[in-house]
Amino acid sequence: MSGDSAFTGSIPELYDTVLVPMVFQDFADDLAADVAAADPASVLETAAGTGVVTRTLHRVLPGARITATDLNPAMLVQADRILPASDSIRWQQADAQELPFEDGAFDAVVSQFGIMFFPDRVRAYAEARRVLRPGARMTAAVWGPLEGNEVTLLVEQALAELFPGRTPTFYRRIPFGYTDHDLIRAELEEAGFSDVDVRTVEHVSAPTSTGAIALAHCQGTPLANELREGYGDPVQITADVARVLEERLGGRPFSGPTTAIFFSGVA
């Protein structure tokens, strides 16, 4: 597993406790509502992370059986701490590109903010289609362009100030690097999905202190791995980013536009 995809150490807890409430929850609510509209009895979630969508789905579909998978076991350990496994919730380590489930096993497949990390997205889409019953729908979300996600853009700008001429590239390469609607549609159709829908969804990030913004981004995502490998101690860099943001924002909690791309297709 590359550093870009490794959610290990302190990352899962910081991701879940700081980053998720800042920018994830509103989109999770929207995505869960889209899935729940079909009233599925069995749902597979890929790249479930620490389970924000899983928890939301469990609230809106209390009778459904949800199998939530992720490549990173540490993320699932954090998820299980918040919502323990039960008759209706199963946490399982799995690679979305090679799912360990039978054909047609699920009434819905859902994924939020994980597909950007897949080395072979078409293969992952084909696997999602395979495990869906015919006529069922996959529903997913990825981040929109970095310029439409202001809180992360501010962190990138702070890093550019701290490291002129060699700004860390993780955010543009991975989380905010899969934003072309036409490409998304083409890859879903290549994997065999029909009735493909691709649309932009916008929210506003929750008001968050500059310290928490810096902590979430520099230590609560795999950016921490890139920083550690090529820039220095992520803890010190977090403090430096917080200082730059404090100077720029004047100590006020920040809230700004967030943008995601929602898409779906029928198996």
C-alpha cells in the first residue's frame, strides 16, 4: 500500500473526530438519502473509512444489512469503536478492486470519497456492478475541484508559503484529482453501468478553528505521510500551517464552500 493510501497511526482517529464533522457529514446525509430512496435490504459500502456514511445509512435504513469495507484495517477499527458490529452492521477489510462477495449479492453499493484512491477505478466499478443484483444502483461521491473546497485550498496555500516552489502535491494528485464529469461517466459505462447520472453537490464546511483545520489536514489524512517523507515533522508543520492560517484569518473560525461530485449507475 502506498503512502497516499495508508491511513495508519493517528490518522484514523483525527480523520474521524476532526475532518469528518468539518466537511464530510453533510455529503454523507445526501448520499445516504439517495441510497435509502430505493429501500435496499442489503447494502455494500466500499472505501468506508471510519464509517460516517455507514452510521448515516444505519439511521435512515435501520432494517438494512450493511457490509462496510475498507482497504485499511485501522480505519475499520476506528469505525467499530463508534458503531460496533452487529446483526445489521458488518465491518470487513476488502479491496474494492477485488471484492470477496458473490455475484448479485447486494441491493445497493455506495462509496464516499474513496474512489479517488483506487489504482484501477474501472476495475472497481466492474466489481461493484458484479456484486449488485441486476437493476440495482451504485451511488458514489468524490471531491470536486480543490478550488471549490476552500478550507483545503487554504491549507494548500499555507503549505505553498511554507515550502515555496515545492508545495506538497497529495491533495491535487489524489483527493481532488478525479473531477472530470465526462471521464467519470465514461469509466462507469466502460464498467457496464447504464443510466449513469453525474452531478455537482455543494455545501459549506462547519465553522472550525485554524488549529483544528491544520490538524485535520496535516495529520488526519495521508498528507501526513508525504510531509514526513519529504518535508519534516508533521506535528511541527501542523503548528506552522496553523500559524499561517491564524495570520490570514485573524483568529476567527473558518467556514467556506465545499464541492463534491455525486454519480450513480444501474447494474
